[in-house]
Amino acid sequence: MSEPLPKFDAPPVIETVLGAQFAKLPNFSGAVAGWFWKKHLPSDWKKTKPAPRLEDQFERFGPERKPEFRGAGIRVYSGDEPDRTQIIRGDEERMIQIQDSRFILNWRRGPSGYPSYAKLLPEFLQSFQKFSAFAAESELDVVQANQWEVTYVNALERGELWESPADWPRILPGLYSPPAWGTQPLETQNAEWKFVIEEDRGRLFISLRHGRTSMDGPDTLFLQITARGPVDVERSLEGGLNVGHEVIVRSFAAMTSTDAHKRWKRRA
């Protein structure tokens, strides 16, 4: 992929997530996360709150690849598994999330606007390095990343580019096939797609959801794009994040329309 990455001056992104997964730290707890917060983060990181832990994910290829198991959607955790801790900056535009096997940096849309991946990546790597050093000095264990993950959440509000679900294929022509014969106009849609990234470097997950950001908020089409893949002796964490970012940006540009690009002020 030698062509310059598409760039948008007014993208519809409302959240960006950069994350690393690693082998579980056996002595980790919410108190340990709080210790890291107070010892290693600046004073403008004001508050914390607990959240349910995230299940570990592994993108496997070749002989290790297995079909996805579709269970009942319920997982029972033992009392020994600690929760995820969310540490939130005062302006609420940044959040660090830590559990015994994950370290995540979130950007959430606020008055300052989207800071770009080029700014977020060094922030994430520096924070993750601090956490890794903290884990080592606290004798928790060595933090060795085994998965990278990048997510972009985009929100397309009604009234900007669309008035009814019948307009969605015009905004997202790369995701839609012709309508079924004999049907009325599209009423709503929730859909998911999954693709393998070239050379088995990871997978791309696309999710389309129709909903609202609040009870009385506007109808919104949420387009979430996640790239995730393994970290090993041949593939570094930073290299994987860069691959994920590139695949997401190029896929987003390919699946969205020229009219939408004009609205989002595409300049490359």
C-alpha cells in the first residue's frame, strides 16, 4: 500500500481505541491499578471507576485457526478475576483502561476535536511502557504483549447525510448489496462483517448499528471498525497497530461515498 493514506479534516469519528493484550498478571487487582494511577499518571487524571473485565481475544491462523463458538452469550466469571479499571482524565477526552491482561487508551470526542492517530500512538506507547515498568518493579510479572487492537467508532447522525435508512446504501455503498426483491424500503439494520488482513496479519471487524447516543438524542448510524492481530517474534506491537490503523482508514474510505467524503472534508 504505497499511496498516501486518506485524510479527513472533519471525520465522523467519536472514539478511537488503542490496546494491547498480554498474559494475565497473577497478582493484579483494582488496588494495583489505583496504585499505578496515583504513582505514574499526572494529576489531571481525576477519577476512576470499575467496569466488567474484557474476555481475552486471540486471532489465530493456519493450523491453530478454529471456527467461532456461538454460545448463549453469557460468561460466568469466578470471584478471583479482577474487574477492569477505567482511569479518566479531567477533560474526559482520554481514558486508560487496565485489567490483568489488557492495557487500553481511549480518545473520546470533546471540544478539542480529533487529535489524529499520529498523536495518539506515542501517547499509548508511552503509557503502556510506564505500566510495563510499573508491573516489573512491583513484581507483578513481565508484561509481554500478545495481541494489538485498534478501534474507530463513527457516528452518522440523521439530518447530516441521511434522513431515512433508505439513504444508507448511498452513504456506505461498499457495504450494501442490492435490496431483496419485493421488499419495502429499508427500516433499520444491524450487521457485522469480518475479514482477514493480508498475510494473516490480523482481522478486520466491521459493525453497523442503528441507535441513539441518549434517550432523547438524534437517530444515529454507528459504524465501528476494529482491527486486531497477534504480536510475536515477527510482529511487534507498534507495527501491528500501524497495520491496523492503515487497514481501517483505507477500508473506511473505500466503503463510504464521495458525497460523504466532501462532508467530512477529505483532502487526500
